[in-house]
Amino acid sequence: MDKVLKIAHRGASGHEPENTLAAISKALEIGVDIIELDVRACKTGELVAFHDMTLERTTNGSGLVADTSLEDLKKLDAGSGERIPTLEEAIDLIDKRTILNIEMKGKGVADRLATILRGYIENKVYPPELFIVTSFDKEEFHQFSLKNPGVRLSILVGRDILSASSRGRKYGAYSIHLPQPYMRKWLVRFFNKRGFRVFIYALNSIWDIARAKIMEVDGIFSDYPDRV
Ligand code: G3P
Ligand code: MG
């Protein structure tokens, strides 16, 4: 059995504020295989690492990210004095040391993301395998696939598991990312047989992580990737 991949969910977000450079640094220090970050577009068009549509839960600001300029986002405290990073700041900090799973959130991300990743691959000689792109938003995901500069695509399953295999085939997906309720050995086997790795999100208890390993999943997202 291959070793299960340690995936830092929103960075090592159990240890440091989610989707920040501190959470990325902690994940690198732990020695994860993959870092997952949520990415959305702000008012001025830049892509930032941020999970929610609104600023309230994780910052001292308020309102929609999509209605806030990068300059104003940069003034906010994203926890423990951390700032909201741009996607480029996150990629530069990782500096090819681990794979980055970019989860597109909201609208208007796909084209810009494809351009940014193409820049890293073509101008900065990043191997395309260092990037995995997913989204719950099927339209954004499809849009990204049309402009894909050669990175790995993965099917992110929320509730719609029935179409996962056919979508995986359509996009030549590298992996299928399943939420915890779908953690079943027969599903892992089903997707593995069709050529997809199976990663489960997001498991934090040692018990759940142990069960996932017994089911021979290929990767585990965790806020505490040191537990994987
Ligand atoms: O990409 C896996 C996982 O991050 C999806 O859920 O809400 O934590 O972005 P969420
Ligand atoms: Mg996510």
C-alpha cells in the first residue's frame, strides 16, 4: 500500500489562521505532501486565499470579498495579525516545496487562475504537477479546464457523487475529493479502479484518520496534517 498523502486543509489551519502565510509555513514545517487553499476574486480582480464569501468570520472586516479592493483587504487582520495573502504570495512562499491544491471559490476565478498558473509554468519553470485545481462550482471548473495550462484537475464532490466518475473521465481527473460522509471502502475501490486517487476532506480526529487509513484512501485533508 502506498503511503497516505498528508493534505493541509486551508494550510495547517488547526495551528494557524486558515488560508494565511502562517498556515502555509506551518504546513511546510510539518512536511505535508499537499497544501489546500481556497481562492476567490476580490473587487480589483486579484485572487486571494480566502474561504468565505464574506469577511466577518475570519477577519476584523465586514462585507463581501468581491466588493472589497485588494488594498482594503490588505488592511484587515486575518487572525493573529496575519494578512490575507494573494495567490501569488502563497505560491511564492511554497516555492515548489509541495503540491498546491487550489480550490476555486465564487465566480470570476477560472480565467485569471489559468493565466497566473501559466505564468508560473512557462516563465518560472514550475512543473505543472505542482498544481491541482478543483471547485464545487461546475461552471468555473469547466471554464478553467478550457484554459488549463496543463495542471492536474480534480473532482470535488459535495453532495453530487453520482456524476463524479463521469466528470472525472470527462476532465481526465487526477483525483476525486470526497467529504467524510462518503468515506466508504467500496467507494474508494470504485474510484481507484477507474484510475482516480481518492482524497477525503476534512478529518481532524485521530479516530477518523485511523479509519480512513484502514479504508486505504490515498490522501487525507486535515486542519492538523501532523495527525495524518
Ligand atoms: O477542497 C476540499 C475542502 O476544502 C472543501 O471544503 O469548505 O473546506 O473549502 P471547504
Ligand atoms: Mg477548501
